[in-house]
Amino acid sequence: MNQRSGDVAIGILVIGASGLLIWAVSGYRGVAFVAFLVISGGVVIRLFESPSKWSKTFAIFMLPALLLTYLKPKKKPSTEREQN
């Protein structure tokens, strides 16, 4: 793989700036959350690319669970529901 050093430097700069922005907005928990999503997404993509039918089956079950866990609206705690 031929990569220019400028491309690597730009990639590192973008990842660093994104990490700082996420940390500024939501702290360490936000950085950990985004890192978990990126790692989980990478695992799902690798499973889809695998030739094994079992890994693709697992990826099919993992992808909706990953998306629904973080995209569905959160329920209000019971104390907030009673006050409204």
C-alpha cells in the first residue's frame, strides 16, 4: 500500500480534532461512546466481508441491535413522567 506521509498526517489531524471536539462537548464518556461505536461498526463491516455464512448471520443480528440501541429515543425516568 502506497500512502503519502501527508495523507497520514491529515488523517491523524482529523481524528485528533474530532476527539477534541467530542471531548469538549461531552467529556470522556462521549469519547468512549464514539470509540465504542466506531469499533463496533468496524467489527460489523469485517463480519459482512467474511466468506463464512455464520459470521454474516451474526453481523445481520448485530447491526440492528447496534443501531437501535443508540438511535431509539430514551424513555423518561418515572419522576419526570409524573411531573409533566
